[in-house]
Amino acid sequence: MIKPPINPWTPPIPTITPGGDKPNDGKNPSKPGGSQSPSGAKSEPEVTFESLFEEMLKQYLPETVEFTPLSEDVLRETIQNWLRPAYEQAIQNRRDQTQRINAELDADAWSRGMGASTYLSDVKERQYRGEQRDVDTLEGNYASTLAGHLYDAMKEQQNKKIEVDEFNAEQINHARELAVKAARELYEAYLAANKRRGSGGGKSGKGKSLFEQVYAASEKNMPKTDYGTAEQLLGRMSPAERRRLYNQNDPKYLKLRSELTYSLGRDGFSSLKRRYLAK
């Protein structure tokens, strides 16, 4: 991987420290809060590849997908709610069957004068034991089926979480690649413009943002675009693209925005913006 060029070093500019008459030659550290000059004006941020990369990454980072897997308790309760009623009905049907058979046995025994016989009691007891075996079998089948559905549901939740994490990672990695490419182009353009101007540090005034400094360093070397060409360009752009072009904080359109501003002037560019609105 080719490393980006290092920002040219510039010697520190002597400043008068508050409460003293000796200039600060850069050897003595300034007092806390040194991000501002004594007059209170904010100093401009240093244009480095890393700083541009961080700013570009903010623009390119996508909206990630949020997915929270359901807990085991929630999944179990959900499965039970639709699975249990069928087994409850099957168990009740089996018990109803026993009651019906025993009622028929009672009627037949009493008609034969054997209502209190031990034979009748034994036959009815066998019916109850058979019912209990069937109910136990149904309960076992229910527990096995519930466990199987619960395992499948938890596995599906885990697979979805993995898919979402992989998707988010791919989107973030792609965004970082775009940010690196864009930051490298901006930084190289900034360094080349400073070299042509012979300024070394490319100072463009206090309080300017990173992108304003890149624009200030490059504007004298920009190609010029006539009004008609600019008008055709904005006419072909969608409202969403024009909205990004007009957004001063969107670095993706920095080069085009800078060329149009430099070619047409701020008044000319503003006139086109009023004609081609960003809805």
C-alpha cells in the first residue's frame, strides 16, 4: 500500500504570549486553551491525511442494520402459545374417550345385574391406566416437538444475527475504502496546490475548516466552467444530487462545488441555485 505524502513542515510563527513581551518561538509550550489566538479567534485545524480521512469517513459511513435476537424465554413462550393448544385438545379427547367407554361399561353391567362386580372395576381401571399411558405419550411428544422447534428458532435467530453483522461489516469496510480514496485525492490536491503556490503551509486564514482550506489552496489552479455548461450540468442532476452539491459540509461534491464557485463567482452560483432548487 502506498503511503500518502507527509504534510510539509512549516516553522512556528512567533506570537506574543499574554502577559509577556517575549515572542513564543515554538520552543516554549503555550498555556492551556491554546487552540485560540490571544485575540480569541479560532485557529484552523491542521490539514493532514488522517484528519481528512476522519471527516470523509463521517460522510461515507452508512446506516447499519440493527437486529436483536429474541431470547430463549420469549421464543419458548411464543412456540408454546401455538403448539400447546393442539396437545391439550388431544389429551382432553383421550380422557373423554375413557369416560365414554366406562359409561358404556357401567350401563352394560347394570343391565346384567353386575353393577358392583369386581370384574367391572377391573375393566374400568384398565381403561384409566391406558388413558394415562396415552397422555404420557402425548406429553412426551409435546416436549420433544417443543424442544425441536425451539432449537430451530434459536438457530435461525443466530443465523440472522450473523448475516446482519456481516452485512454491516461489509458496508463499513466499503465506506472506509471510499473514505481513504477520497481523502487521498483531497490531500494530494492540497499538497500539489501548496507546492505550486510555494507557500509550504498553505495558510488561508483563521478559523477555516479542513475543506475550506483545501478549496483555498486549490482554487487558483482550477479549470474554469462557463455559465451555460454549469446550467446544463445542474439541469441534468436530480434534486437529491443538487442538495448534496449545495451542502457546504458534503465533501463528495467539494471539487465540483469549488469549480462552479470559482468559475461563476458566488453570485453566479447562487443565481443557478435559485433556478435549480434542491427539493
